[in-house]
Amino acid sequence: MRALLRAICITVAVSSCGFAAQPGTNSVSWLGKPLSLPEAIEIALRQNANILKGRADLESAYGLEVQTRALVLPKLRSSGNFTGNDPGLREIFPTTVPIRLPNETWYVDVKVVQSLYEGGRMRSALREANLTREQAVAQYEAVIADTVLDVQLAYYDVLLAGHQIEVQEASVLLLTNQLSNTRARFEAGTVRPFNVLRAEVELANARPRLIRARNASRIAKNNLATLLGYDVPRDVWEDIPLNLTDKLEAQPMAIELPAALGQALDRRPELVVLQKAERLRREQITDARSGYLPSLQAFGGYEARNSAFSDELSRELHGWTTGVQFNWDLFDGLATKGRTQQARAIHERSRVEVADATRRIEQEVRTAYSTFIEAREVLESQKKVQEQAEEALRQVTELNKAGAEGGTQLDVLSSQTALTEARTTQVQALRDYEVARARLERAIGQNVRKQK
């Protein structure tokens, strides 16, 4: 029976893990599964914290849009009141037959009110509602674009860390073999103890680089898991078993700077946000100036109340009411003038912000483009370096084995160091190219996903 209960508990636990594997549930089933960059981006769009907060902000903006449109829509209002007075407050009209007013009154009404004119605010409210929605969508698009870039960079960092581990492991293996060969030659009496000591020092110097590479890999994987909205299990602490399927391949990107600048000004959601904000500030000037003009509303409804000449609360009067109400503040203590001045100043500031953002975006594009050109040139310069370093190491190793001139232990160690540096530089150049391309795509708005 105990064995059966234990088996049931294990089954339930496994089933729970399986259910938690679905996106958005922060489970552990993703561990070890193949994960491409597009898949990582799609997961982040469902689970990343910034994306989820951005969606909440978008919903909030939609609510603000509805509130803004409310000015032009009719309102259905109901009101009621019941009043009971002390008998000492009861009035008696001095007529031939005294009339006593009731000391308890009530009324209930239902009324539809429709604004007919609000000094220009009604059309402005419709424009503000549309601008609010468009601005919120652009803000959400900017959040998505930033998240996509963050995931790309984190993904490339994990790939880089993996390659760096391979490079350092290869270096340690080479130096280990070199140490073994040197010891064998020392035992044969062909080299001095100094050669063994030098090989041991070089191997000892290489091991911390491998340790740092493995630590960089752990940190990079944790960062990527956080961006994907994963809750890493607490029992997974040494190394997250992320299985990334994409490679650092230096995908080409052909674009000229003038075209890049033009695309950025057309696509960047941050600029759209500020442009919509400038137009909203302009509409707020209209709202402020409406205080100089009258407002006109029409209303109609149904009302019921008790009779004012009877003590019986059940004796009621009821019927339809309709009419027009008019309001105009002929002088409001200069409040409208102050609001108008404030709105104009805020609008002027928003115009400056648009102009400044345009310049900053152009500068960002120029910087990203220049960095991309640099990364591309560095990558081109490293294409043959690794092959040359490998060939140099092969030749100097052969000379060293043959005891020929130019094949000293120092030459071999120097060649091994040069090969490690060449491999490290090439991997770093690949990563820098991919990062520069991703940043350029973000700068010109190429990774922006348009929302409806």
C-alpha cells in the first residue's frame, strides 16, 4: 500500500509538471528542449514581464479612450431623494382653510442628457480618443521592439559563451597534451626541467579562463531565461540546460545610411508616440479655450414625486419632462485664460520634444550603422586568421618534435596562445556582428511588429 501511494504521488507530481509546461505557466518542461531564436522571441512575447505590463498599459489606454469619447455620447441618469422634517418645521398657509405642507417628501426621476454644443470640445474629444489609442499602440510596439532586441542579445550571449567554453577547452586540451609531451621528452633526457615547469605554468594560466567562460555561460543562460519569463527551478543551480539550435552565422544585411535614416523616421514607434502626444497637446488647447464659450445640453426623462399638498406619501404625481439647459461663464476669474496659456506652453514643449527625438533617432541610426560597418569589417578581417593560426601551430609542433630550429617550446606555446586568441576573436567578431545587426534593425524600426 505504501508503495502504491508513493507511485500515485510521483504520478501526480509528473502530471503537474506536464501541465506547467504550457506557455505562460512558468514550468520546467522547457529545460533541454531545442529552442531557436524565433521560438525564443515568440515565448517572450507571451511571457516576458515587460510585454505583460505593456499589455496592461494598453488596456488602460483603451479605457482612457472610452472615457474621452464619453463627452459626445448621451448620458442616462437617475436620481432620487427622500426628506423627512421635524413637525416644528411644518408650515401652515394662513388661508380660510389652512393648508399644511407635508413634512415628508420624495421624488425619483430618470433622465437622458445629450450635449449639443461644448465650445468645440466634442469634436476635439473624438480626435483625442483616436490619438490616445494610436499613441498607446505605438508605445506597446516600442515595448515589443525593445523586448525582441533584448532576447536577441541574450540569445547571442548564450551562443558566444558556449563557443568561448569550446575555445578554452580546446586550449586547455592543447596545453595538456603539450605538458604530457614535454614530460615525456624530459624523462627521455632531451629537454630541461624548465621546459616542464613552463608548460605547467601555461596550463595553469589557461584553466581560469575556462572557469570564467563557464561562469559567463551560466549568467547568460539565467538572463535569457528571465527574459523568456521562465521561473528557473531552485534545484537547477549549476547550469540551466538550455538547448539553443541557432548558430552565430553573420547573416548579411545590405542597407545604405540614407535609406536607414528614412526608415527610422517612418517606422520608429517612439517618434510616433511623441507625434501623437504633440497632437494631443494641440487638442488640449481647444479644450482649454472652450471655457470662453457656452455649453448647451438637451434632456428628457420621466419623473415621479409625492404631492406637496397631501400627507399621504402614496399620493404621487408623475409624467414626462423635457427641455434644454444652457450654461455660460461670462467671467470665471481668468481661469480659462490660465488654462489656455498652460496648454499652449505644454504644446510648444511637445513640439520641441518631437524635434529633439528626431535628431536623437538619427544619431542613434548613425551610431548603429557605423558600429555595424565596423563589426562587418572586423569579421571580414578574421576569416583566414584561425586557419593561419592552426597551420602555424601544426608547423611549429612538427619542428619541435623533430628538434629543428624554430620549433622551440616557446614557439609552440606562443603558437598555441595565438590560436586561442584567433578563435576567441573570431567568435567574438561573429557575436559583435550579430549584435550590431540587431541593434541597427532596432534603430531603423525593422523589428517593430505593427499592432492593429
